[in-house]
Amino acid sequence: MATGAVQRPPVPVVKHVIRDDDIATKQGVKIQAVNYSKVIKLLTDPHSATLFERHLNSLQKLIRHYQAGFLMKDLVQVFKILNVCADRVNEHPIYTKPMLAILKIASLPFLKEKTSDGTAYTQIVVESISQLGYLMRVPSKEIRLQLASSLLSIFCNELPKQDVQDHQAASRDYNMAMVEKSDVAETLVKSLALLEQDIDVKLHILDLLQNLSAFSGPNCDKMLAAEAASRICSRMNDPEPSGRLLFRSIEILWNLLENGDKEEVARQLSSFVCIKALQEAFSQQMTSGFSHFDRQLRNDLLVITTLVATVCDQAPFIETGFAKQLILFATFQEVRSHNALVRHLKLGTSIEDFELKKLLINIIVVLSKDISMIPLLSEGHILLALFSYVRGNENVSQPQEWSPSQLEEIQLHAMSALCTIAPLCVQDYMTCQGNTRLLLLLEWCVGKEDFAGHGNAFHGYGGRGNKRAQMRFCLHLMRSIVSLGESSVLQDFVDQGAISQCLDILLSASHSVTEDDVIDVEMQSDMLSIISAVSEGDVHRKELFGETGVKVVLKYLMTDPKKLCRGLGYHRMMLSTVDAIWCCVVGAYLNEDMFLEGQGVFYLLDLLESCSANMHNLILGCLLDLCENAKTVAHMLAWRSNKDTTVATLLIKIWKQEEQTLGVPREQNGTIADTKKPLMGAVQDKAGIVPLPANSRSQAIVDVCENMRAKVYALFCKIGFEDHPTLSTPDQVTLCIIEKYLDFKQGEVWKEITSELEQEGVRPVTPDQEALSIINKATEELAINVADTQVDFLESQQQQDLLEEQEMYAEIRENHRQKEKSIKRWNTYIARTSNYSMLKAAKTSQDLSITASRIQTEFLESDTFHKTDLAELQTTTFQSRHINIDSTPLELTGGPTLLGQQNDREMTNRVTMKDHTPIFVS
């Protein structure tokens, strides 16, 4: 640059700050801040307390500036203003209008200046929403309605679009979360007491409570904390012409049941007042409701009542007369009644009436848990009404009657209810000829009448296109009745041929080639249980069981053991089969003989070996009673499993499993670990010995009943403790304990007696004291002797193992000796074929041996003697003109020894002797 150039002055830089407001790029409403402190001071200062016009102007200015919503940071001041107005509105109604406007703005989402405001002002927002609930104290209908509307908008309604400059509205999820954290729901419930005379506001508050409880568990819990269920139910029958009060009340109760604590709801509804209210509402809807809406409301009331009865057994249904009324409504169609409530009452075939019928049957079953209900059930002829459905079905129906599918579903529901109710009213059951009805229905189920079930709902499972559902519940009902053991009922079943009828069905089912499903297995199990209950303890009924019954149980005993683990109920069916054997076969000599001839004991033992441990007790008991027949023992001793296991081995295995379950201490080799407690398990030892009344069983006696060791011992007493040669030494060690089980148990009982006397401070007389001491000492010595015997068995087995080991080694040595002799003979053979002098020596030795073996040798020198040997033959073998020469075995040479040998398997060379040419062959 040239030094003489003129320098230009620098251009000044001006910094322009242009805001969005200057160029109008921001959209939305701009909030102009208001000094809340001045407003609050104006309202609360004693000097300006009566300046109502200034108050109104200040409040209206506040309302104008915050039309888009209140800021979260200002909520504390806003609600201070609201509370001041609320305190004055009763005396000065001029505050009502601005207060309504502020509440309307409060219904809008609160505004955030920063994203973090939602978290920072959480507690303020929660307390502000709670304050809205507290404003229900204001005795103004308009304010209360606006409060309900504002709270409803905050929690439920879709948020309006708020375009506010520099602020963001809170989301709906945020609003809902804040409402759930507040106590507004609890406050609203408590405020219902203030609204008894204002039905319109009460309906709006109930509508709000319905929305608050619709999908919110926390709100339901807070409402229940304020006794919402009790408060709402007790007042739901108040006069209200539109019916909205009852509807809203029922909806809130439904929400509380769905989202809240069901038990707490039921507890609150179980009071006398609430049960009476439910009764009045249900009776009103039952007798006066005809619309679809009324029928739905009626059913909802009955469901709520059912839940209360299910959870609260002591609810006063009987005291209020509700139970008797429910029985009347449940039976008026089947049993004619002159009661005014049902004189003109009819049920149609609509879905609601159909559901009502099922709900009425269900609640009768629930109420029957109370024993006080039995006289009411009998008086209301409930069994007669339910038994009217225990009959064969038809495929068509008359007009104004239940459709075939509806009738089937009610029929199955009625039979399910009878399973619970019929055992409670046995006399009514016999009066209704229940046995006859059931057997006729069972005959219809297995008959060839054309009927295809619809299989609807829970009770119709598996019954589509057949009669299995009816047969299933018929058998359920029969089983529940016979399980009572009522002699008149059982005798009536026998007289009507129930045993033979069930046996014929079982025999047909056992020979069926189709695969049984879970329902088939369940029905067969029920029939076996019914026969067992009917035949138990009566020899004549066992004789009716007879040959057909024995064939049936034998067929079921042959069931594949693999099916027991399939989860289709075969495990239960096998238990029913064993129970049938115990009740119907054992004790009747003819049945026992047929059972033994059919190898029944073998099948029982096969089942005992393959089944799970929880079936062992029943099978062992059945076998033990069968052993009263002397022929059974021979069958048990002759039994062998697929693994060649004997009955003694099987019983010892069960004993070991039982002791392992009980935690009985044993050494690793199975011997007694504690001679002072040879049988005591871990649970019994932990429980200790506690003094008990004379009519109570001690731990030692309870132990006999609670495990299978006593049955195993009793079975060994039948088959004997000796002559079991197949037992291994560990099994023999265990058998020593089994053999002394009774002695050990007696000693255990005497030890308990001694300990109880010591704990009670009772000293026996000297002779008894000495006797107790001797018994305890003898028991301990017996345990020591058994332990010594077990050690002897183990040592004997150890010696036997050593002897067998030595014999095995001797056999190995003998095998090696024979191999050495074979090698020596081969070496001699090779030497003869390789050395001519050794061949001559061997030939000479052979001739001398032949000569020495002859008893008479004079004929060799006679003239008539003719030699049979070939002249000049130098061999040590006896041969004719043709001989076979063996080459060296391959196992000695490791392979072919001749070059050019083409076949490795060629092991011999044939040589033909001609002209008596000498050849050296060993």
C-alpha cells in the first residue's frame, strides 16, 4: 500500500435488538401480568374491606388478563383470592359472578413458563386442585355446579387448544395425575352430605365421581377411604323422578368394584342400611322396570349384591328379608306362588331376563353358605324349582319359552347349584325323588335319543353336539349326594339299580377304542367314586358289584402308567379305581377271589411301582386289607416287575423314600445314626415333647397316622421278614429297622410318657419309675443291637465283595495261564517243523506213548500182525494219504507271510503225497 494514500474513517457498527413482538412473528395470546399482592391486599385490608366496586374492578381486570389460563407459579395467590371470595359470597352475593369466572378459567390447563415447572410446582398444583374440592362448602348452587364442571374438565375432557405466547399448557395426563394425587375425590364424597336437598347439584357431583372412578385406582381408594360405597348406596333410593340418581350410584359402585378394593367395597355395603337399600332398589326394578335400561340396572344390582354375599358371610340378608325375597324371585316361574310381588310378574326370553335367571340361581348358591339359610331354602321349595330342569332336553321349544340353548344353559347351571344345595336339604331331596330324576337323566344321557348340545358358557364345556355336559353334571350331583353317607339315600340308589347302571356304562367306556379326553376321564372317575360310596361297608352291595365290577376295575388298573402324567385326570381316575377296589372288592370273598384270579394284585403292585408318591398311601392300605385273604400273600411274593423287582424290594424303597421325606437321620450306609431316636423325623424332633390332654394324640402317635411306615411294617408282617434272597445288603440293612419298627415305636411312646411326667412335675411311684427306666434302657439297647446287626451285614457284604474280587483275579490268572500254554504248544510245533532231530524225538516219544498205553503187547510179535502205519513216514500226526497243513495263524504273524499271496483268508495248503515221498509234518 502506498504511504501517501488517504485513510477512510471506520464505519460504526450499530447493534440492533429486534424482538419477536416488534416484527409480530409470535402467535397466540400474550398474558399481561397482574400484581396479585395488590389484589389480595385490596380484598383483605380492613380499610378497603367495604370497597366492593374496587374489588369487582380488580377481579374483572384479573379475569381479563388471564382468559387463557392461570400460571402454575401464580396458583397460590389465585386460590387465596378464591378463598376470600368464598368466605364473603354468602353475605355479599356480588362476589358470585367473578368467582364463577375464575373457576371457569381454572378449568383450563395450567400454564408453564419452563418445561421444569411441571415438576417444580407439582405440590402447588395438587394442593390447588384439593382447594377446588374444599370450595364445595360454599352454599351456592351456581358455584357448586361450576366447580363440578371445572373438575370434570380438568380430569376428563379433551383440552382446548391454547395459543399463549411464551407459555405451554399442561397435558391431560399431567392433569389426571395431579387429580389422583390430590384428595378432591375424598372431599367430593364427603360433600354429598351437604347436597341432600339439592338433587341437581348432587347429580352433577355423582356424575363427576363416576368419571373420577372410571379408570383410576387411586381415586377409588380415596373415595373408599371416605366410605363412598356406604354413603352412595344408602341414599341411592332418594326420590328423583328421572332415575339418574340410581343409575349414577350403581355406576359408581361398579367402578369401585372394578378399580378399587373389592373386599372393602363389600364390607361397606354389608351394613343393614345398605342391604336394605339394595333390596328396595332391586325389588323396585324387578317389579316395575320394563325397559331395556331397567333390566340392565336390575341385573347390575344383583351382581353387586352377589359380591357382597360372597365376601361378607355375616351380611344381614336374612334379617332384612332380602334372602327370602331372592328365593321367591328365583322360584316363582317353577313353583306357583300367591305372593303379591310375583303375582303379575313374568320373565321373557330376552338376554337380560336370561342373565337374571342365572344370577338368581348363583346368589342362592352363595347365600346357602350360611346354615341359617336352610329353613328358608326348604320353605321356598328351591330344590323343587331346580329339579324341574333335571330332565331330558328337546331340540325345539314353544313360543314364549326359553330357546333350546338357553334352556340347556339354565339346566346345567341348576344342576351345578344342586351340587351345593341338595346336600343341605336331604329331606327335600328325597321328597322331590331326586334319585329317580338323576337316574332317569343318566339313562337319557347314554341313550340314543336325538339331541345335540350347544356347549355354551362355562358349564357347557365339551358338550357341543352331544349330551356329555348333562351327564357330567348329573354325575357331579350324584357324587355330592352319596358322599353324605345318608343311609336312606344310599339304599334308595341301590334299590333303583344305580350300581348296575353305572357299571354298565363303565364297562362300555373301558372297552371303547376312542381316546378319552379330560371330560370322559372325569365322568368315569365320578362313577367309580359313586359306586365306592354306595357299596362301602355293606357286603350285600359289594356282591351286587360282582363279576362285572371286578372286570371294570381290572380293566382300569391296566391303564398305561404314562397317562398318569398327561394332566387329563388319569391320576384321579386311578385313585378312584383303587378306592373302588378297597370299598367294593375287599371284604367280599367272591369278589376277592375273582380279583386275585384276574391278577389284580399284580396290577396293584405295578401301579404302586410306577405311580407318584401321593398315591402310595392309598394303594398300600388297599393291599394291606387284601392281605387278610391268605391267597393274596402268595400273589405278592410271586410278583416281579419289568426290572425283576420283588415286593420286598419295592416296600423297602418306599420306606427309604418316606424316611427321606420325614428327615430321619441315617448314616451314609443306611444304618441308625442316633440310637436314642431311631425313628424320629426332623419335624417331630423340632416339635419336641409337650404335655397334652389325655384325649389328644402325641407326636409319636400322630406320626403313625401321617406316614406310610406303619403300613409297610404291617405288609412285611404278612409276607414275612425272612426268605427274601434277592435283597441287596443296603435293603437288608433297612429291613433290620423295619422288623423292629413296632418295638421302636413303643419305646418312643414310653419315652414321651416319661418326658411329659417330668415336665408336669409328676414323679411315678418307685416300681413304675424303675419300669420306665428299664423300658427306655431296653429300647436303646435294642437300637444298639440293630445297629450292630446292620454293621455285621455290611462287614459280611464287604468280605463277600473281597472274596468275589479274589475269585475274579484268579480267573484272570487262569486265563493268562491257558494263553501261555497255547503259546508254548505253538513254539513246540514250530520247533518240530523246523528241526528234523526234534521231529524224530517227538515221533519216538509218540510211539513210546502209544506202546505204553497198550495193555497187551504180545500180538505185536505174532506172524499175523500187520502194521497199519505207512513206512518211512516222518510225522507226529495220524493221517491218510492226503493231509492238510496249517500255516501260521494270522493273529501270531500279524498278516500274510507268503509273498504273492492274493487271498488273506487262505490259511491252508493241501499237499498230496505220491510215491511215499518223505515229508516232514508235525
